[in-house]
Amino acid sequence: MRKLGGFELHTVTDGMFRLDGGAMHGVVPKILWEKHAPADERNRIELALGCLLVKTPKGKWALIDTGLSDKYEKDPKFMKIYAVDRRRTLLDALQERGLAPADIAIVVNTHLHFDHCGGNTRWEGDSRPVPTFPKAQYFIQKAEWEDAHHPHERNAASYLPENFACLEGSGRLELVDGEFEIEPGFKVLRSGGHTRGHQVVLIEGDGLSALFLGDLIPTKAHLPLPWIMGYDLYPVDTLEAKRDLLNQAKAKGWLLLFQHDPRQREGFLRDVEGRELLVPPEPPKS
């Protein structure tokens, strides 16, 4: 757990999975990216199904992204393709902190790809999805919601309706357009890039700030501006959003939170002996 003013930040995961290393690194040659992310025999690299659990100064519990969930564990093809390993899950992390799904008041989805919003819902019976967090408001960019409901051939495999469609009409869906403050010091910023409606989350308290990057910068290896995923639908928008946010992060001392990095989930950008490096923060208090 890390304190940020009146906020508590808990870095948690819904397990691990694997994606193609070439797709994850776009135009960057394998000879460069494999130094950071060794690939398996199928050219896949290990990634965290990262989420962030936040307690706000008002005492509300919030989740930023919800992982994959157990909805696909009966689909051996899916589990094999993505090498899913959920021996430790998001719900385990909540339980370890004395929390149940009904204790979550806020869910923010950076976007609606299955590895970021799968835990939004659970099966009731064998085939009826219902909200996992029955008392939560779900905050999603309007553009993301529109694209998830009208996918094209390029993105249809990532938008699985069972993970979000039931939120419509539930009274629990909050569609926002651009920058939106959920609570004082807790806001979303639409970045675009990875998807048209991708958003990042900025948390600020007592002069300290943390930026949850989602798939804009999924791992620390993606910090250099040209290191952009092949999955990104709008790579030039990714480039410009990275340039802007990283300049602010460096100038203002923001803590960067990486969603998919399997080893280092946070760090500060610092100039060290003429080089720009990611410096780990002090270990969080338990």
C-alpha cells in the first residue's frame, strides 16, 4: 500500500497472461525488445493483468480496470492462446484486504478490451453476465463505449460484449467525454491512441501525483516515444499523448504506474548522469 495524500493506492493483479512480443512492440525490432521481455517458443511475452485498488479520501473504494475474470476458464482454446495464469486473482486481492465486491463504489475502465474489463461482470448461471461490483458506478469514455458496441474487423476480437453490455440499463454506467473528475484529486484524462476512447487516470493529493497509464504505456520498456504497440489503432495519437504526459510527469514528479509490466509496476522519470531513467520509488509501507 502506498499513501498519496488522503488516497491509498494498492497495486494488484488478476494474474498473468501472454501476448505476441512483436505485436506488443510494433516497429521495434525483436533484437531490441527481447532484451526487456524474453519471448517463449510461440514468441509470446509475459504480462501482468494489472489493476489498481484505490481508497479515496471520502472512504470510497475504487478499482481501475478489472482484469480478465474467470469467465473464460471453460474455454481451453482461449486459455491456451493467451497462456492465462490466474493462480492469484483480483478477487483474492480484495479478500486479503477484507473487501468484497459489494464494497467497491467506483470502477474506472481505461478501455473495454477483455484483459482490462473482463472482471466488470460475472456469470449468473452459465450464460447471463451481471455486474461483479453491484454497488459501483462504472466510468467509461463515451467514445470507447460507442466503438465497443460498433467494432470493426480490426478490433472486434478485443471487444467481448459479455464484459460490458449488461452495464447499460443497470443504472451503474457513467459515460464521460474527455477529462472528468470523479472526486477531488481523482480524474480521468482521455488519451486516445491505443483506442479512440482510451483514458488514463491521474490521482493527486498533498502535492503528490500518480498516473495510471493503462495501454498508453503498458510496460516500462514502452517509455521511449517510438516504442508503440502494433495493437494501437491510432499510433500517432499514442505518440503525442506519450510526449505530453511524460513531459508533465518528469517536470512535476508524477509516479508512473505501469499496468502490464510483470516486474516493475511503478517508477519516476529522472535525469541520472545525463540519462533519462526510470527510478523505483521507496518501497511502499505495508
